Amino acid sequence: MLDALGEVRTGIISNPGPGEGAAARATAALHKAFPGRFTDEALVHWGVKDSRRIFDRAVASTEGAVADDCVFVGEDAQERAFAREAGMRTTAHPVFAVAAMEHRPVLRTRIELSGGPGVAELAAAVNETEAVVVQIVSERLVLAMATTRGAEALEHAGFTVNPRGPVDGTVAFAIRDDQPVSADDAERRATEKFINDLLARGEAVFEGEEPTPITTHVIERADDGRLTARRLRFFH
């Protein structure tokens, strides 16, 4: 959120779970994970996010900021909808928090890899700008979310970037940790999401299982446990 002086203040709105002492345990874990970051207790709100009530309380606790000065970051589309009911701006990933404060849209983006930098280089470039990889479709195509600023940075890094329309409020984002990760880790996470989405839609089976009429990929497990997706070729 922005306070009356235009300074950014950070708070927490989170459900600590049921049970006595849950909030206290969550508070302790928060301070252990982020020492010295969330020092304003008035901006820490524990509770369920099943209506706009907790978001209204969060806005009121800022002591002067209006709801439109506050940005709620959360993966859950319904929670973001409740936050918007309370007048807050929202985004599904912390990478885009500043863009939300500045009313800059996040765009669905296609990134083509052809003869230049590859997936590993893309992962490194994404971690330096306002962009999040959503799915590695193939060795030549990656789907992402990016602001115009992020798309320009990726183009400057040597990628062919094609921004599309704004991201819909219900679109799921791939989560990118705030901690540095290696290019291999970034590629692995994107691949895992691609495989999980295939399995969730029923479009993939594990190796040795009988394909269905809608099967497009076979999932193979390497000796180290890593999963890979192999396109199933149909012969007529």
C-alpha cells in the first residue's frame, strides 16, 4: 500500500488455519521467515478470506490510505475478487505488485525461442524483470505473463515477444519464489506445471498406462525421479 507520504508499506492478509494459537504460530513463522520486514503489527491480519470483511479491516488499519492505494497479492481468484469488492487493486503474483500500484496491465505473452537464447537464458531473464513463465509449450514456444516493461526487457535480451490481451482475473499464475533460483530449477518448475496441467485435463498418462481417446502425451519418469512429457504420435 501507499501511505499519505507516498511511501510503500507492506502487510499480511492470511488465513493461519483453525485451532487455538494458530495466529500466534503464524506470526512467529512470519517473523522467522522475514526478519525485520513486517514490523507494523496493525498491517498484519489473520483470518479467513471468504468475504470482503478482512480486506475492509486491512484498508481501515492503514490509518489514512484509501482502498485504491492498496494492492492485494494472492493466487486465489475468489480472494482477489473479494479484495476488489473492498476497493483494493489486485494481482496474482508479487512480481506485478508495482505494476498494479501504477495501473499498468499484465498481458498474456507468447515468447518464441528459435535459434537464439534458450529456455535456461529465458529463465534468467525473466527473474530480472516483470514477467512470469506460465508454461513451456515446446522448445520453441513459452507462454508467460508480462507487463509492457517486462516484454521490452525480454526483447532487449534477445527473445521474440508477442504480447496479447490483458490477463483475465481468473488466470492462474506460476509462482516464482522471491529467493534466487537456478535456471535449471526454473525450467524444472515450468515443466512440472505443464505436466500437471496435462494430467489434470486427462490429456496425459504415465508410461505403461493405456492411452485414452484424448491422450496427447505420455509421462516418463527418469531414474532421478524427474518427469518428462513425450508427445504421443498417432498413426492412421
